[in-house]
Amino acid sequence: MKLLVMRRQWLLDFAVVSVVYFLLAYVVLPALWKHHEHEPGLASLPMVTRTGTGIPGDPLNVGLVGSRDDILRAMDAANWFPADPSHCARVSRSSAAWCLTDPTTLRR
């Protein structure tokens, strides 16, 4: 009987902690979170990457200002090349090659 009471108390404690965490993490703190941009021109620009479906990702560390043509010309002048888009097949081949490489051949 005592074990049943302890288990019930533990479950109640766990439920209360879970609800408090959920409210803090997903309701209270996001409502209090404010972002102040020191550069007014950057305030309306995206601050994180987005997936193809619009899900926010990692924060951007570098922002390029200008049209796509201006940026590509500047990269070309600096002998930089834009990254190729990753295709599933290319990523799969690279991953398979890395996974299937004999580790003893990597030693010097």
C-alpha cells in the first residue's frame, strides 16, 4: 500500500514539473523574449536559416547585402564559388564512401 502511495506521489510530482516546464519553455519565456536589433536596416531581414518547408534552423552568422547578381560578381572577383546544392544521391554516395572506408588505410 505504501508503495502505491509513493508511486502516485511520484507521478503527481512528475506531472506538475512537466506542466511547469512546458508553460515556462513554450508560453511564458517566448512571450517575454524580445529581440532588439541595433542596426535598423537589418531588423526586417531574416536572422535564421529556413528549410524548404519554412522551419527555422540555425542562426545566420553572416549577412550579405545586395542583389544575387552583385553577390555572385563579388564572389567571382574574389575567386570564390557558390556552394553547389546538395542532392540526396551525392550526399548518400559521400556518406557511404566515408562509412565503408577501411580505417586502417587512413593511418599514416
